[in-house]
Amino acid sequence: MNIASIDIGTNTVLLLITKVNNGKLIPLLNRYRMPRLGKGLLPHRPISEDGIKALFDILDEYRESIEKFNCETVLVNATNAFRIASNSHEIAKIIKQKYGYEVNIISGEKEAKLSFLGAISSFQSVKNSLVIDIGGGSTEIIYGNQKSISFVNSFKVGVVSLTEKFIKNSPPLDSEIQKMEKEISSIFAILKTEIPVNPFTIAVAGTPTTLSCIIQNIKEYADNLVEQSEISKSDLLKYSGILKKMKPAEILKTFGKIVDGREDVLLAGVLILEGISGLLKIDKYYVSSRGIRYGAVIDWLNKNHKI
């Protein structure tokens, strides 16, 4: 049985097509597109017409792949941009009419749990793990194991929202960076009382996967090289120092296609990882590209008693 899972985020729209064999996921196709639906988006305001058009263009492309692989089930989950936009239910209705896909606008807590399921599936560890999923408009943090979760929170801050709030100059001013770092420390301060020091930590989504590619000097994304790779605290300090001094165009020119679409928000993501690392004294992060779209499939299989 083939299943398609689409993750409509604030910055990206991701597609996973996976074969399910005896309860195990065998990825057949991964697609990444960055329409940035959350660009300039404020709560209770609409996603722009340009954003909607870009979304439908991507879904047209994804539908071709879904049909090609004869997917029996299509799971679609939408996160922060859809949670806060005034026209998200209208867009979801059009998607249902046009493609036949039911869009689940999931809560921050549900997003966190799906991300956790996806991330730990790559490590198969029964010990407690901290999973950090940095999105465009929110950051999900979950601590627990395969049997139980002891902490889950969706923080209403992400790489797009942070960048738009604090960065007005290119390259950013020291004062802008300092204000961003102060905000990060304040928002995530609660982790110090909820999470043990230096936990086994998995970082999910675009910031860590992109940074892993930069560290490894990978010019074309390769899942087999990125999945379970490591980012050390010294790596974070090194590349945050580099990115702070560069304009987005310079970041794109220096690191190439691998940062395309993230060149202006990558610094914010690295600073989030750096800030959390400082709060919890995390020595290193393990990287995973398996986030919500993988977790959604696992969750569906569990509910339908196929695992």
C-alpha cells in the first residue's frame, strides 16, 4: 500500500510518498517546495493571493506524483499559517473540491506529536529524546519516548516570524541580532525547568537539514547523508558567526542551491538552535528530515491498526 502525506507549513509545502510493508515505511518520493505562505501574515489576516496560487501550483505538481504512485490514501496536514489565517478554511474547502484531499488544520500540540513520531522513527530509540521542529511560524518541542511524552509545547515563534520582526537591515545590525537572541532566550526559558540537561536531541526540518548540508559541503540535498548526521555546538557558533555578517544574496552565492528559499531566514533558525543549546547545555544535535509528514503516516497506521 502506498500512502501520500503532505505537510503545508508556513514556509514550505512537503510531500512524502511511502510504501507501507508489514508496518514499515519505505520512502518512495520526497518533494520540497517553498511558497512561504506565511510571508507577512498576521493573525486573523488572509494568506495572500500569490501564496494561494503558489500553493495550488505545488498541489498540481504533487497530484501528478500521487497518481503516478497509485496512492490509496492522501493525508494533508496544515500548520501555523493555516491556524492563524482568516481564509484558511476557505482554502481548505477549495482543496477538497479541486483535489479531493481533506485538509486537517492541526493544533500546535498535534503538530508537535506528529513531528515527534516522525523524528524518532529514524532512530528507533526507547530512551527519552528531545525533538525540536523549527518551522516558519512556530517551533514545536517535545520530550519523551515511544511509549509516553512528558513535555510538549508549540511556541509561537519561527524563522519567518522572527526574521520579519527583528531583521530590517542586510546584513543585520548587531543590535537586531541581540534583540532576536534575547527574545529566543525569553521564549524558551521554560525548557530549563522542564527538560533535563544535555538530552539526546533530534532537530527536525529545514534549518538543521540545511545546516547539515553546509557543514558537509553538500551541494545537492541527499537524504542518506543528512539523516542522522550531527551538528555540534561549535558548528552552531561557527556558522551563526558567518551568517550574521552576510546578506541573503551572499549566503545564496556562497552555499548555493541548498539554501535557496532559506537564505534570508536561516540565521534565525540557527540562533534558535544555539539559544536552546545554551539553555539546556546541549552538546550536539542529531538531524532528521522526518517530521510531520512521516509522523502523520505513522499516526494513521496506528489508528487503523496497521502497525
